[in-house]
Amino acid sequence: MIIDRDGNITIIAQEKASAKTLVNNIEQAYHKYKNYHLIIRLSSLEKIKLEDVIEFLRLSNTHRSAKKSFVIVSDQVNLDEMPDEIVVVPTLHEAYDIIEMEDIERDLGF
């Protein structure tokens, strides 16, 4: 697990382990990340299925309910298959855009 910070955003990348392992690792150290917006980079994983993304759903819901953004970055998924409850984008730049838009929405009270 590779962790990088950019202001109020934490970027977590996974090199070789499965999505399930990454979710478990994040949950175990969640106290370190709970005050930051989270970007989960799955770009290095070759094959990502819908089931892999769904592994992050509970973590995403918990994080978003605390008024923090949670975005998964992967260009290996079919975005049309992704559930509306979780934000998945193909590039890191789009993840930053989503966080910025969600910050504006929170500031406006949405």
C-alpha cells in the first residue's frame, strides 16, 4: 500500500494485493485517514471487476457520511457497470475535480 498526501487529500495506491486486502488494510488504519478526502488508486491492478469495486462500498459510505469525499481511480473498469453509490473515475485529475465539486456542494449545504 502506497500512501501520499496532498493537502487535505490522501491518495492510497495498491500495487499487487487484491481489492479485498486493500479494503482490510485501509479499515485497520482508518483512524489515520478519516479526516482527509480519500482517493483510492487501483490503476496498477490489471483486472478489476465489479465485485472488487463493491468491496469498497461500506468504506465509501462510512467516509461520505462523515462529509468527506471517497473516489476510486481506475481505467480498468466499465464505468457503466459501477453502482451510483460509489464514485469511480478513470483518471487522478478527474478524482481531484470530483472532490472539488463535492466540497463546493458541502459548502452550499447540499
